[in-house]
Amino acid sequence: MDLEQDILNLITCSGEATSLSIEAIEYARSNEFEKAEECFEEADEKLIMAHKIQTSLLHREAGGENFSISILLVHAQDHLMNAITINTLAKEFIKVYKELRSLKEKGD
């Protein structure tokens, strides 16, 4: 597959995972935890796709294919790392929202 296409797919999958993770936080803020979980399932699928692309690139390079380090490739890696971080933090936010909801229900 074309290197540039792989890089663009990596950016796309990572960006979608980020957006879905943020959407999950918004649902949780509104106590719509099932919808938040649906967003996480889709975000996780996008992250898996991104990891597969990244792994393919790593295998190609390890197999002797030479890649020039381009701004686009660095940008793609940055998107992936941010998507992973945001997804991890979003899952923690959801836990906090659930705890707050539980405390509120106990106090009512």
C-alpha cells in the first residue's frame, strides 16, 4: 500500500477515535452512559485500526523499506498518541461521572 495513503488513514482513524472519546465524555456528562459506552466501542475499533496501520509501517521499515521522516508521518504519530491519551483520560472521566451520579442518587 502507498505510504502516503497509510499515513492519511492513520490520521483519519486517530482523529475519529479522538472525536468519539470526547463525544463519550459529553454523553456521560448528560448521564447517558450507554451512549458513552457505544462511543468508546467505536473509538476502540478506530484505535485498533490505527494500531494495525502503525504496526504495518513498523514491519515494513524493519523489513528494510526506507521511509523518509516527513512532517506528515510525524503528524500521524502525534495524532495516534493524542488519541490514545484522550481515550484513556475519557474513560477515567466516565468513571468520575458515574461516581458523581451515584453519590447524587444516594444524597437525594
